[in-house]
Amino acid sequence: MSATGEFELIGRISAAVKVPQGTVGIGDDCAVIPQAEGLDTLVTTDLLVEDRHFLLDGIAAYDLGWKSAAVNISDIAAMGGRPESAFLSIALPSGLADREAGGERWMDAFMRGFGELCAKHGVALLGGDTSASPDKLFINVTVLGSCPHGSALQRSGASPGDLVCVTGPLGDSGAGLKLILEGAASDTDEKTLLSRHYRPEPRVAEGLALRQVPGVHAMMDISDGIASDLGHILDASGVGAAVDTAALPLSPELQAVCQARGWDAVELAVGGGEDYELLLTVAPSSLSAATEALGGKLFPIGVITAEPGLRWEGGKTDYKGFTHSL
Amino acid sequence: MSATGEFELIGRISAAVKVPQGTVGIGDDCAVIPQAEGLDTLVTTDLLVEDRHFLLDGIAAYDLGWKSAAVNISDIAAMGGRPESAFLSIALPSGLADREAGGERWMDAFMRGFGELCAKHGVALLGGDTSASPDKLFINVTVLGSCPHGSALQRSGASPGDLVCVTGPLGDSGAGLKLILEGAASDTDEKTLLSRHYRPEPRVAEGLALRQVPGVHAMMDISDGIASDLGHILDASGVGAAVDTAALPLSPELQAVCQARGWDAVELAVGGGEDYELLLTVAPSSLSAATEALGGKLFPIGVITAEPGLRWEGGKTDYKGFTHSL
């Protein structure tokens, strides 16, 4: 979700609309709507536009279905919620649904990818809308989830002294995209990176576990790269951070491919997007509990500071975020 | 929502996903998701595509915003729910947001129309997504609402002997569209019909009132015209109906314009879409209670029969539904 600018006007128009106390609107991974009996409903919606977010000939129908579900389920995970239901709207260019690839209709393969990722996380497809499209393919997915009232981990909770952590290796998806744009991947390591780009795994179990660790203060998912995404946590929390680039977790596959191709692995880890790992801040006294909750898979990469701004240590200092636009 | 065909595959894939008892998925106006403490959450989503559902130069930005909210809020009204929150995704062609009309940015006018209709019905915009579009304008809106557990009025509840009723005049919006396609409207009556097309009023208060009348068995909103929409109730309920075309409520404006232009008012009332009145079936013994609940504004137009099929009485017998496609 990123519509803050265009939606500002609504704030003035709808000032008269009363929402339940504790409601979170535009500006975090999900909206949070308090329900009766101690539950909050989480809602997220993401729009995927051909030639902006993906190239139709550059991604298999199955993978596009998978990814359309994954990016939304990841937003629920990013607040520590349990994803529950999905709503899919799709505008199909003429002839696309029935196009055959690998002996399967395009639309069937798309729905198979979408459905398998949903089923993996217990998410039921409960509705949607289809339309013909005069030109490009458009996909909009809404996912609903829930968490105990008041427990959603927002971006605004970071405190000076917190450790900045991630739940897994960074840069794999960005390297996968780079391989796609530069030509076909060849060896096993490169194919692993492609798969990380095409079929991201939303960290639902990790988010649920982290939400139950006292001392985890702020969380979001990494869609644009930590340079950009950590900036959102810092802005929302009114703090700064120092990140040690030498501490960034890098997969063996990323290191091997970067060595072979002369790429800067740290640059990909910092600025490559779409890893869909979780980015969080945790009080130092809770680090061991949080690490244990994830079976060891938690990687401290920096520290929150009272002084604003994002500082890189251990290497270059001018890393930039990634945007989804091609 | 109309995605039953393409989404069938999902039924097989997601058979393993357990949903709460009482959940209603694809195939009605909204999905219904039981919550704790006696409440059901209603969810609906609609996709509006330029050149399929609207012509960008044929509708003012304010009206398009209004209508995008209205068609979804009407789906909540159609089940007797209270609409509560909205999520707006919009993919904008280059330059559109800043295009000026009447001294206002296009996007500001769109958001004003969207926001004013939402505010009128107590709906808060809680999220969304924006993107550039390489070509056409795409809008997807999701609206959430609620109703007491098990009380949502579905399409499947109609019983033989029920009276078929509507909450207001039919055909105005269809006549408005006809005026747009045939050239500018001139007199006051014609402008009224245009306004009915551009700014439909979702029948939220009516839906809430009807849901509380025992004996109201099935309900939906009229988006494609009663010929088509009543067919959905009949299919879902496994019944038939006989409709008296002489009983269809026609506005004075529609009658005047049809007389002046030589149009068939009944044909517009039956097959013109987008009236967004409610279509319901009610036991004869409850008709007076239902009528009273609406302050008299309930119009019986036919009767549900055990024999399947839709029969027209009092005139032509071959009326067809309307499709949204231009």
C-alpha cells in the first residue's frame, strides 16, 4: 500500500466519519480495524500493473499468480497477523486467459499459482471480479487477516537502542531480477536467485512468532529494499539508525553469483527489492527470545539511534532504495 | 462481483483451507465471514475499467469517484449490511491526475466524489494503492461492512409464493446512459435521468431496514437490470418467477422522456442496468411490515413460483439483461 499522497484529500472529506478507536488507516502495511471480542481485522490491497510491476512475457502465469498472492500475504505477516481470506480482481487482455503454455491455459496456471500459495498459508479465496481489459493486464488483490486487539506490529514503534534485524538473506530477489534483465540464468545458483524473485515466501510463521515476543517494537516487510523500507520505520518512529553493511545476511548463492559476475552483493542486499523478509526492531534484552522464537533465523544488522537519518557503516554510504517500476 | 467461472479452479486447490462455518464465498453480492461475538464481516470488490465500464471523456471525475464507491457500497446494502470501510486501488494514465477541469485537479475531483459518497454512508477510506498505468485508467474498490451473524440476506432464500419487490423506480439509469450515447440531454427531466446514471444512491438505509423484517427472504442490488438480476435469485434459490411489467415502478421523468423520444419505458426498466435499487422477495404476510419499514417505498412487481424460469406478464415476453460492457 502506498497511496498516502493522492489520498490526503480524503482526510478532510471524511473527517466526519467516526472509526473505532485503535483503527489504523493509510500509511502502514495494513489497515487495522478493531472488532468485538479482542480481535483486530487487518486489511491490505496491492495493485500489479503490466509493464510497471511485471513484464507479461517475463514471468510465467503460475509465478505471477503466486506473487500476486505473496505480496499481500506478506503485508499481513509484516504486522504479525494471520492471513485468512483473499479477494482477486483481474482485468484480462483479449485472448490471454486461453493462451496455452506448457499444456495449460494461462488463467488456469495463474489460478494454480495463486491458489497454491494461498492454500499454503490457510488463505481462502472468497471473492473477486474479472473484466476484459482493452490493453494491459491488471491485477488487484485484497487480503484480510487478524491478530489479537492492539497487537499488530506497526512501523511506528522503534525506540533508540533497539537492534535492527531481518529474518533472512537479502538481495537474492534483486539479483534474480538483474539476471532476468541481463539475459537467461544458467547454473543452479542463478536459478535459485530467479526462484527467489519469482516465488517469494511470505514470512507468516515468523511474523506470528515475533508478534508474541515482548520487546519487538516495529516491523514491516522488505518490498523496496532495506535502504528505502528502513527509512519508513525511521520516519514513522521519529528516530534514526546505523546499519553495518558487513552484518547483512547474504546467501551462498548470491555470493557465488556476485563473485562470478563481478556484482556488488552488498548493493543488491541494500537496494534490491522484493525479498519479502521481515525487517524489525527489537530491544537488546529481547534479542535472544526473538532469535529463539525463529529457531535462530534472526540477523541483527544495526541499531536505532535518537539522532535522525540512516547511516551506513562498514562500506559505501550512499545506498539507495529500489522502486518497483521497471 | 462476477468471477465464478474463472475462479472455479480455486475450489479444487483450496479444498484444504478451512473456513469458519457460515462463510459465504464467491457468487453473492458480498463474501460473508463470521467473526467472534455474533458479527459477520461483509466484503465486496469491484473492478472498473476504462472503455469497458466507462468512457473517460464521458464522465466527470467527481461522478466517477462517486460511482466507484457507490457500486461497492450498494453490494453491502444488497445483503442488509452496514458499510464501514473502503480500500481504493487506482492505476492512472500519464498526466491524468493533474489534468484540470473546472478549476480542479482531476484526481482531487475524483477523490472528492469518492469521499463524499463514503462520508454520506459513514464509510472510512482506510487504505489503497496507486500506480501509474501505461495506458487505460483502472479502478478497484473493496468495501467492508458488517451485519449480525447469520442475518445477511442472500440470493438463495427465495420461496414459492414470495412477492418480488423493488425499492424504487427502474430504468432511469439506463435511460440516462442512452441519452449520453445518443447526445447531450436538454431539459430538466433528461438531466434528472443523467444524474441517476452518474450518481446512483446505494440503498443502505433500505437494506438495513429490510434485513430486520422477518419474511424478507432473498435480496440483491440491481446492477444489470431485473431481467438479468432476478435470474440470479431464481438460479440461486432453485425457483422461478412471474413478473407483471405493468407493475414496474417508473419515474415521471422516465415516462416524460420516453414519451417525447418514442422510447419503450418498460424495456428500459427491465433491461437497463445500474439502477442500484434493491430487488427482494418477501412472504406475502410480511409485505405490509416491509413496506412500512421503508416508509411506503416498496413496489411489488411479481411472484416467485415453484416452476423454474422467468415469465413476463402484461406485455412483451423476451426482455433481456444488460451487460456493463460498452
